[in-house]
Amino acid sequence: METYEEYEIFDAHAHIFPDKIAGLATESIGNFYDLKMRNIGNSKNLIESGKKINVSGYLVFSTATNPAQVYNINSFIARECEQHKEFIGLGTLHPQSDDMERDFNQILELNLKGIKLHPDFQKFDIDSEEAYKMYEIAEGRLPMLIHFGDRRYEYSAPKKLVQVHKDFPDLKVIAAHLGGYERWEEQLL
């Protein structure tokens, strides 16, 4: 029988939150997806659960649901990456920021390796004018991990990625899920 010790595992999709709000944030995600969450989404629990299956590294992030959260979230992710060498951090942007360039520069200054967006949490269409402001700043500079394909909303419909790619050919997008958990048929078009 194979064991996890035979493999080196990297978790490429890990939401983390400050201890003070981790319980509530984790519960909110569970409610959003109608899932029972097993752990509180903080660094300690992530690392402890990962040790059980030989996880050697994590791509960590959190998503700003309003523009006022961007600075603190990016600062938190950077601090966690400094404390946990097994972490690679992504910053966040919010499409309604009043100073997108400032927010993007913070991500660069903190040495975060990309940007995490969740259109369904952040309530923006990936092919909207406000989204395009984020792409213009990031194109050719940092990759974006974007959640795709919640069937309840059209914000992140996989079919919209085609036009985004045409308009921003040098934008590196990691299409998380690409609708594969709920909108599989669309990504095949």
C-alpha cells in the first residue's frame, strides 16, 4: 500500500486568515459553498494538517471583499510568508480600489509572487471595465490566480476568459477550477 511519505506534495490553493478572524472567515466560506469546513483556516492548522500527508509547501492567499481590506490582507500574507518558509504568497487587489497602482506596488514591495482574485466573493465580472484596470497593471508583471465557474453567478463564467485573453495576451492567468467543479461543459467550448 502506498503512503503519502512517498510523495512530495505542494498545496497550490490555500486560503489563510489571521487567527482573530479565521473562524468566522472559514465559516463564511463554508456557508458560501454550503460545505462543512473541517479546520479553521489559519497558518497553524494548515501546516499541521499538511504534515499528516507530507505537504512541503503552500501557495497561500486571501481575498479582499472590499477595497479597504487590500492593504491589511497583503501585509498579513507577507508576514506569514516571512514566518513560514514553506509558504509562497499571493497578494490581492479589489476592482473598486481608488488607487490600483498603489495596491499593486504594495504587492511588489512585499515580494508577493502574484495576485489572487475571486470574482464571486468580490462581486465583479472578469470581463468588466473595473476588472480590466487590474489586468492592465498586472499584465506582463505578475500572474493572477482567478477563481472560475461558480454556477450561481456569471461573474466568473469560464467562457469570459477567452475575451480577456484576447484583450490581454501577456496576462498570465491561472484559472482555478476553470468551472471544473460546476461548469465543466463551458470550458470545453
